Amino acid sequence: MMSSFMSYFGGRRDSKQTARDAIVGLRQQLQMIEKKEEYLQKKIDEEIKKAKANAVSNKAVATQALRRKKASEAELERLAGTRLQLEMQMNTLESANLNAETMQAMRKAADALGAIHGNMTMDKVDSTMSKIAEQRDIANEIAEAISNPLDQNALDEDELKLELEQMEQEVLDERLAGADHVPAHIPASARKEESRAAVPAVEDDEEAQLRELQAALAM
């Protein structure tokens, strides 16, 4: 039975195209019914006019006109029921088609997500995020080290302190070496006399220079 049904419709067809064809067919049928309803309504209006025109002068003609009006009204009522059924079916078909397209779009989206995620698992995600956080911490430490170099002033102070200590030691060593070269047998009184004798020698030299200057001026 299924094969005969498929052969009747020319084999398997695309569901979207089938839905579109069905919706188009329903709309065309609704247009035909609407035209038939317009025709029946005009016919009813004409029969009413004819019945009124013959209501007094020719009751038989008026009666026939009313009978035809009643028949047209009954047919019009049946068409209204048919039109309602077609409209409901078309709405249902459009909703079903929309649902099918929505499901197909969602299925494609699910396949795309699956392809994107691949073998990704929450354990792999957590591991990757941990590595990212670790590398970020390292980067922050490197940036902080670069932006805050070692205190050069502290290094300079240490070097200066060491150099000063070395100089101080050298001075002390020189003083000790000088003290060792002073003759131990020269008494302190003799050193004082030698110091006093050195002063007049300087003064005599100055007096000689002054006399030479005065003699040069006298000439």
C-alpha cells in the first residue's frame, strides 16, 4: 500500500516542496470557494428583489424566488463550512511546515555544535583553563619584574659602603706605616727645636726678597 501511495505521487519527494504544493493547492481552492460564495450572495440578493417585486402581483413567482433564495443560502452555508475546514487545514499545514523547518534548523545547529566541540569534554576544558590561568600568572609575574627592576640605588649604596671601608683601611694602613718610619732615638724636645729652626729660615728668605725688591726700585 505504501508503494502504491508513493507511486501515485511519483515516488519520494522533498517534504518541503510537498508542503509548499499542498499549501498552494489549499489557497487556490479557497479562492474558488470565495468566488462561488460571491456568486451565490449575488444570486440571493437577486431572488430577494424578485420576490419583493412579485409579492403582491404574482405570489407564485415570488414563492419560487424565495425557494431559490433558500437553496442558495443552504449552499452558501455549506461552502462556508468547507472554507472553514480548508482554512484550518492550511493553518495546520503551515504550522507543521514551520515546525519541520525549525526542527531541521535546530538539527543542523546541533550537528554544527557537535562538530565544533568534537572530543571536547569538561575535563579537557577544566585542564585547558587551568593551564591558561597558570600562564597568565607567569605573564603577570614577568610583567611585574620588568616594570619593577632591582633597586639600583641599594646596589650603589652597598658598593659605596664597601669602597669607603676599603679606603678607610688603606688610610689606617698608611698611618701605621708612617708611624713605623719615625726614628725612635730622636727625643721630642729635639723635634720641637727643629720645628722652631725651620720657621726663621723661611722668614730670612722673605727678608732677602724684600731687600732685593727695594734695591730694584731705588735704581
